[in-house]
Amino acid sequence: ELRGVVALDGPSGTGKSSAARRLAASLGARYLDTGAMYRAVTLAVLRAGVDPADAERVTEVARTLRLVQGSDPQRSTTTLDGTDVGTDIRGPEVTLAVSPVSAVPQVRELLVAQQRAIIAAALEDAGGIVVEGRDIGTVVVPDAELKVYLTADAQARAQRRTRQDNASGRTSTVDATLADVQRRDAYDSSRAVSPLRPAEDAVELDTTSLDLAGVLAALVDLVEQRG
Ligand code: C5P
């Protein structure tokens, strides 16, 4: 059983999401996918016909939408104004526009506040939560019980993402995905507010040669060491 917060950060394609969800389920804990929240705001921005680079209008959209992010690891749901958007937020349009939207400070402020509220409620209800994102250990929960920063070679991450995309019916190639992964890494790591970087007290876990079971086992070990 997990007491407190496990913060999982790192770039995309490290196996973070699958491992985070399973880790939470196996520990009887809650699970929060913060990337889904940035994606949902991005979807709302695109649907409103707003330019993702227009920080002022993006902020307006973020202020007015009704976003509900679930914290059940078995079925992590994302709804916008009452409608499930779990599939739409994984599409290529959102993936392309999410980095500029999530670089807007006001968007981060709104979502971080919401994330902290979800985490507080989960701790109250279930005692523990696994939270994944880019700034969980550095900004959202700087006093998390355990912080893990997942890494992997860009090529390995592109291969993972391509397999996931193809499995969920979106055709993509490793080359195109590699370009996308590198573009998002560069953007997320260089933004002024909450850039992607490991917290000083994070444990780094290189998942290049690990499969899902391997990543999960390494995380369970780390949780047990901390317990
Ligand atoms: O994890 P996922 O790939 O769904 O995240 C999508 C994007 O959301 C990231 O590329 C990043 O720009 C943004 N993000 C963020 N902070 C987080 C989680 C995600 O800026 N905590």
C-alpha cells in the first residue's frame, strides 16, 4: 500500500504512463495523468479556433472550460464540459499544439492548482497517489515521498510511441514520431516556466532496455525502499 505521493516525471515515450497507471493500481492508490489535462486545454483551444501561440486567448479558453480529470487508475477519464475527450486528446493535432499551450504561465497556474486539489482529495480518500507529468517533482508536489525521473534514448522512445499509436489505430512511422518526440523535448525543456528537468532529489531511471514489466518492477522496488 502506498502512503503519500509518487511523482513520475520525464519526456514522452519512456513508458511513464503505462507504468504509472499499473503502479497505482497495484498499490491501491489513485493515479493522476497531468499531461491529459494540458492536452484537454489544447483540444478546447483548437476547437475554439484559437491560435495555440496566442497566450492571451489561450488563457481565456483555459479559464472558461470545465475540465474534469479522474484519478481512478483502472479508467482514467478526461471530460470537457461533461463530454469524454479521452480519445480526441491523443490525436496528432493536439500532440502538435500541446507544447505552446502548456508553456503559457497562466495555463500552468490554473492546472497546477487543480492538480493539487485532486492530489489532496486522493490522499484523503485513498492515502496515496501516483502523479505523472513533467514538473511534478519540481513544482506541483516538491515534497513528494518519492520522485522518479524516467529517461530513455530518443530512438527507443520513438519506437515505443509508434507502437502505441499503431496499436490504437493511428498509423505513424518511427521517423515521424522521432521528429515529434525531439521537437516536444526541445520545447518542453527550454520553456521559461517549469521546464522539463529532474528534481534535485529525484531518482533517475533509464528505461531504454526495459519493457513495461521491467519498468514496473523497478518502480515497485523504489517504493519499497522508501517505505
Ligand atoms: O505526457 P503527455 O505526452 O501526454 O504530455 C503532453 C504535453 O503536455 C507535454 O509534451 C508537455 O508539453 C505538457 N505537459 C506539461 N506538464 C506536465 C504534463 C504535460 O507541460 N506536468
